[in-house]
Amino acid sequence: MRIILLGPPGAGKGTLAKDLCKEFNIPHISTGDLFREAVAAGTELGKMVREILTAGKLVPDEIVNQVVAERLRKEDCKSGFILDGYPRTIAQAEFLEKELSALGKNIDAVLYLQISEDAVVKRLTNRRICPKCGKIYNMVSMPPKFDETCDDCGERLITRDDDKEEVVRNRYKVYIQATEPLVNFYEKRGILFKINSDCEHEELIKNALEVLEKVRKSGKD
Ligand code: ADP
Ligand code: ZN
């Protein structure tokens, strides 16, 4: 299975990706992770993208495309992959399509996780982090034992700056705007599947697997 995941911050993309790669035994390829690893390792690529990442800007298409093309050529991608965070622009989507078709392959499914702005705000603004040890809590689904203090070190928990309401609302709007062209692109190709992600995680996984099972069956006949 060759899968692309689309969805705004807070939609649960990361957790779904982890579950799907276990289920299908295929790698989870997150361009954000690849760049962060390169920065941490101080490679040539890392040096090139470090400032872009810090500024929260997009890495130029040519660089992202090269990184992804190289990653997709690795042995572990033979039976499929899950792309997370890529493509983000039409130029990237077109490049990916060409790259795969040169290998006689294509994308099987694009899963678009849908969740309302208010639901994302509710999820992310309930997130708290311990400034001392980094442990993450959720005041609704995973609250600390005592008040708003860390279970492990007793430190007062804080809200990350990018989890503040106005910032979350802005990130959401920016995401939807930037993703719309990609949604159209894949809708035209008949491989876009919208999945409600404003639900318990188990339900999201179940729905995603159902969609992928249908895709797999239709590919066989
Ligand atoms: P976020 O959802 O916060 O943007 P990601 O982990 O997806 O986090 O990406 C982190 C950073 O890596 C982005 O801000 C951007 O600079 C870069 N990046 C990741 N994927 C892409 C992409 N497909 N195109 C351009 N830049 C990317
Ligand atoms: Zn702590």
C-alpha cells in the first residue's frame, strides 16, 4: 500500500501513521522528521534547512523532492509507504507522481483526516507540557494526578506557545488553505478518501482500515 496522509495539526495524523505502518508493515515517512534528524545530525542537508525550520517556513520544493525521492528508493519502500507531511504543494505532488510512474507505481490512497477548527482548538489547547522534564499531558484525556503539576517532578505545567488558541486557529486556517489544491488534485484522480477524525482514536483507525481494505480489493480485480 502506498498511502498519503493529509490533515490539519491536531487531527491525529501521527498516531494513525504509526498504527498503519504496523498494520501493513511499511515505513512511516515524515518529511518533518527527516529534516529534524538531518539538523540534529548536522549533515549538509541539516545545515541547509536549519534556519528554514526555525523560521517555520517551507523548505524549497527541489530540496524536499530530492530527499523524498532518495528515501523512496530504499529497500524498505518496496511494498509500500505512508507519507506524512509530503506532498505539501502541487509541485511536490506532480513530482511524486512522475517519480512513482517512472517506477511503474502509483499512490493507492490519500486519506484526508477531517476535523473542525473548534475541535482542534479544544484538543490542542488542553495540551500541557512540563517545562522541566518535557512530559506531555492532556487536561481532558490524560490529566496529571494533581491539579496542573507534573506527576514526575511536581513542576507547574505550561501551555506551549503554538498550542495557544489564536495560534492554533491560525495554524488551522493556514493548513486548510494550503491543502485545498492538493485535495482537488487527488480528488480528480479518484484516490482521495475523507475520514472523520473528530472521534475516538480507535474509531479513526477502524474507519481508515475499512477504506484501505476497499481500495485493496478494488485494486485486485
Ligand atoms: P509542522 O506540521 O509543524 O509543519 P512537520 O514536522 O510536518 O511540522 O514539518 C516541520 C518543518 O519541516 C516544516 O515547518 C517545514 O519547514 C519542513 N517541511 C516538512 N515537510 C515539508 C514539505 N513537504 N515541504 C516543505 N517543507 C517541509
Ligand atoms: Zn516534569
